[in-house]
Amino acid sequence: MKGVLGICLITQAQWLFEDVAFVVEQLQRGLAVAAGEPWSAAECVAEMCRALGGQPRSEAVLETLMVQAEDYLQASTAANRQELSVELLHFPTPEVALAQLPRHTAGPQVELFIVDASALPEAGDDPFEALFAACGRGGHGPRLSPHSALLYCSAAALPGWMTRAGGNRHLRVPPEDRAAGRADLLRIAVDHLEHGHFNRMLARSISTALPPVSIATEVARFMGERWPDHWDFHSYTGSMVAGLIQSMQQRVAGSGVRCLHGCNEHSLAVAALAGWQLYGRAYVIAVTSGMIDEFRGTLANLKRAGAPGLIICADSPDNAWFAFQGTLDADHDGRQVIAARGLGHVFIRKVDEVAAKLAEAFALLAERAEPVFVLATQAVLESRPQQPLDVGLPSPAAPAPQRLSEVQQAALDEALRLINQAPLHMLWQCGRLSEAQRERVYRIAAAAGIALADSITQPGSVGPYHQGQAVPNYLGPLSLYGFSRRVYRFLHERHEVVGPDAMCLFFLKSKVDQAATPFSEGKLKRQVRVVQVNHEPRHRSPFTDLALDMPLDLFLDQVQARLAVAPEVLALRRARLAAVTAISEAVPVDHIATVPMTANYFFLRLGSLVRELIEDDGYRYTGIYDVGRCGISALRNVPRTGPGFSGWYGRALMGDALMALPYIACSAADNVLAFVGDGARALVPDIEARLLAGLAQDPRGAAKNVTLFYLSNGVLSMIQTYLDKRYAHNGARQVAVTAPAPAPAVERAGAISLCRRRMLQFDADGLRSALSSPGQLNIIDVMLAHNSDGDGLSLVSETAWNRQ
């Protein structure tokens, strides 16, 4: 039986129609069944190749390719005993093609699609999926190879198409050399015939629909039961995990689960951390062989944050002899790296172990909310059983009874005595809170005269604004770095710490770790009354005077039910709050305008501008703060409207916040402000193209604004600040950062405008416009002068003459 292969051409260009028609004629000649023995052109082709020389004419290349193609097609047709012909279907526009292709049910099976989009000024949506669907028959799509889709586009639109078209789309700018263009078309067409029809090994890859990879099916089922649609799939591809990734994408298509990628493996872990801290989303991460170490200290941060998820890593069999990229051999064992971080893992060596080992991994994750590793060999990762494994899933843990022990009740009674009766100034530093917990904390603080603070590790846990309304009890951050002047004045009298007889600090959902305060361990033990609310007894600090080992909600329940602050105590606290909130965060030297600007001046002005936008225009945003001096300055001086993401969390990994930006920008419901120093910028991959592409694909992208501030002064400011205060030495080359060259001023991607600018002086009107323009990504290089003054960089900085 003779088969007819269809070529769908969509163009209004006469030259392209002629070139495709020429190629069809060459294919027909090669596919024609020869009357005698097949012609062997090997010697002829070899001679023609030798005659081409080093810089052949395109016409000579085309002629040689025509002979080569005809020889291959005739030999393949004879060997496969398959008669095949080619028919050209020509349509002027995609709309006409989509309307008429389904009517060709008795005609040729279309397998090659050529679309001319060269008249479009910029990239659009991939046209091929709709064309493939229009050519489906009997519930099956067309027979497609990696050479089935060819798109012509303008040179200007090529970069956009390259980011949108995917891996098996051929992209071409219309050729000026017609012979070279015809040779290229002929090559692609014969490549398709080889892959789809004549090479049996390659043809197997497209012959039948493959069942999903078993690990993908079972992992998606487990995650779907635990976190329905409230989880993300992050992946960085590799040959060993490509099938797994494709199966996961197919498995979650049409659900609320998002399939995301990153600049490197580390960025996947950073995005997962941001997803859990900001949106409560669990995660599955898939990476290829040998990439365990690429997650860096973010694994510790995920564990610390209690972020639940599975990390699937390809690896070689542990009996392989020094496998390429493997982490298991006679000299190394990657599992020890995982165990050293206190994380659980399973290693699946063989296909028949998949069900049991996955059940073990699921049980580990159900037992404790933190990353669990699944290491698996390539055979396991590509296992596609016809019947699902139906791995047993662990039962959800029963909620723990909310009854208090005698010790807990006694601690709670003492805490209520302090809140209701003790004539103490009181400040609550809040860790990560749910929205409901935040509401309750605000109500309790207002009723009890309690001051509130967030920190550099959990910015926005509480803040100066909530749902557009001012929060008068909020004093600013309390942290090792970046504490506000008001917090400093609340905790000190004449630069001496207010003693435990006059002041009490509550730490909610906190370990009271070193990042929590600027105080030394000695001061915390001797001069501060510390109350700690943390349900994990193992996280009780050595500085804690009163430990409340209970869930925060239980603590808040009891406080709200029993809150009855003595009038004289309430008056005392409110008077203290009024006195402290009357203090200006800025001092005269912060107002000195220089070129370049100091960080103090820039963030003072930016903070005032953002406050105006919040109060006058209802502006809301998610803040992103990288590790460095300017991230601290932003935390301290730019008022927040909700929780943000901090690179200072846990290991304080410089660059983590910047790498999280693409994920947060596409996940946030409101605007985004990111503050990144030039040191962090120089340390990690360039995320800007991925950021722009992600926003262009975000359905909400046109309604929000994302602004990335690069704060540049040419040095690693925190290290130079340390040297300034400790040794008065010039850090020289050890603190130097090389600034990148300026990029084009304006770009577009779909509905998103990318605007770049460099700022030497504060431009209030320009920044107001930039931050207020929906559908805009701003990348602003702010040139700053290094200094080590103020901004809560150390307790010493607050004792300087100019901050009195």
C-alpha cells in the first residue's frame, strides 16, 4: 500500500512556495520506485564533496545534497519495501489552514509543517500545537519527528521566538541565498523521513504513545493527596531525567500545579524556599546526575523553614566503576552529604524496588516537613509500567491534642501575668506568621500596648502597614543588622540596654538565634528578659527565661481569651510607644545629597516615595532583599505592605534573593520590589532574560509592576564596613566588584515593557512613574557611594555623634 506524506506550507511569499515546491519535486524523485537495481551514488557523491573545496558555492552544495538525498531515499525505499509519495498542501494564513486541514481526512497524513511568520515584528505564540491538533485522526495526532516544524521569522523577532519555540522547532530567518535556503529545506525534509520512516531505531521513538514514568505518576499522586494543587514542580533537565520531567508535566497539566525551571539547580531550591515561605506551596524538584552539591546551603534553609518536598536526583548504580557525573563510587558517597545535613533519603537501584522505596520516601516526608531526597538510577527513572504501581500512601497525621501539661500551663500563666500585670515595656518580634496569626497579633498588640518588630530573616511578618492601614505599634526591624532607630531607642536608655526589670522581649516562632538581635550572648543572658514561643523544645535557646513550648495558635488563643491589661500598665506602655514612635528614623546627615548618593540618602528618599504610594495610591508590593549592605538599608527604610523574601534567612547566601526573583515575580499577586547589591549580582547567573520571559507568560503580568534595584558602589560593602569599624583598612581588591556594561534601554516581551536606567541622583518623579506603571519590568542601576554609617549596621553606629 502506498503512503502519502503531506507537507503543510503556510505562506503568502512566492519565493518560499517555489522553494518548497522544488524540494517536494526532489523528494518525489528520490522516493520513486526504481525499475532496476537501486542506483549507488557513493563514488559520485565522494567526488562532488572533494570538488566543493573550502568555501563552496551554495549552488554546488545544493547539487551535491540533491544527489546524496536521492541516493539515500531510493536505497531506503527499496530496503523498507515501502512506497511513499509527497503532497504539498499550501495555505495563505494559519487561520485558513486550521479551518481546512481537518477536512483532509482522506488525504495525505501531514507530517511536516512550514510556517512563514517573517512578517510579524515580534514573536507570538507557538503556532504548531494547534496545527498538529488539526491534523489528528482517530484520536491520534500526526506522526511527528524532531524535524516536523519549521518556522520562518524576521531577524528582529528571532530572539523572542528562540525563548518561546522550544527544543524541536527549526527557526530560520528568510535566506538571501536561495540555493542555500533550498539546501536547508531539503536537508530538513530528508531528516524527517529518516527519523520518522527509514531509521528503525529512531522511528521507535515516535511509533507509539509511551505510558508515563512510574515515579512521576506516584509522586504526583502523593503530592496531590497531601497538598492538592498547592505545590510546584521545579526541574533542571538532563538526559537521565528528561523522561521523568516530561511525564510530570503531562501528569499535572490542567491543574493548579505549576511546572517551573531555573537558571541552575540551586535556583530551583531557592524558588522552593520562596514558594513555601511566601505562599505555603510544597515542591518537587528534579535534577540530573551529580547535582546534589549544587543546592548549596539552601538545603539547610529548606530544612530550617520546615519546607516539605521531594528532591529527585538521578545517579549512577553504586556498583558502576567511577561513573560519569555519579556521586556514588569507591571514593565518594553523595548519600553522606545528605545525611550530614540531617535529611532523609532513599536510593532506588532497580525497577522492582520503586514501589517500596517510594513508600519509604513518602513516609519520611509525612513524618517531618523538610526536604527528602529520592536518588534513582536511569533505569528506574525511565521505568514505564503498563499498570500503575499504586504505592501505598501514608495516612495523614492525626492532629495533636491541644491540651496543656502542668509545666506548659504554668509557663502560660506566667506569660499572661507579664502581659496583663507587669509594669514592663514589651516588644514582640515575630517569625513567619500566617495571615490569620498576623491579624491576631495586631489586635493583641493594640489592646495591650505591645510594640512589634520583624527581622532581616522574616521581613514583613509584621509591618508598618496592613491591608492599607497604618500599624502604630510597629517599630521596625529587630535584628543583628538593620535594626531601626526606634527599636534601638525602645531597647536602650542613654545607650545602655533597658534591664529585665523594665522591659521584656517576646520571640514568636523563633529560635532566638544570632540573627535575631544585635546583642551578645552575655547581654541576652544578663540584661534582657526573654520569653520564647516555639513548639519545638529542641529549639529552646540558652537565653530564654520563660519558654512556651506550644504552637503559636494555642498561645494566641489563650492570650486573647484572658487578655485584661491593668490600666496603669497599659498607660505606661502606650506612653513609651508614643515617645519612641515620635523619634524620626532619619538624622540630618541622612539628608545630605551627594553624587554618587549615600545609601542612607537614597533609601531615605525611596522610603518616603513608597510611603506616599502606599498612603495615596493603595500601592502594595512584595519585597525581596539580598544579602549585603543595601538589602539591609532597604529592609530598614522602605516601608513594607506584607511579607517579603530575605536572602538573609538561615545561611545568608548572597545571591539567593536575586535567584528567587523570577519565581516570586510570577507568583506574586501585587507589585514586586527587589534590592540587590552588586556583589550578589556578580555572584550568580544572569536571571534577567528568564525574569522577562516569565512575566510575559504570566496571565497577571500586565497588571503588576516589578522593579529590580541593583545597588552599585563597586565594593562588598558589608566587608568594607567591618574593616572600617575594626581596622580602618582599605579592603582593596578583596572587596572590589566589577560592574557590568550597560544594557539596551528598552525591550518588550509580549505585554511586558522592560525599562533599564542608570541613576546617579534621586529622581522622585521618574521613580514614581516607573513603580506605578503596570506591565512594566524596571531594572535600575543605582550608583552609590560606600559608607558604613547608620542603618543599624552595628550597635556602635548608633552611638556616633551624628545620630544623637
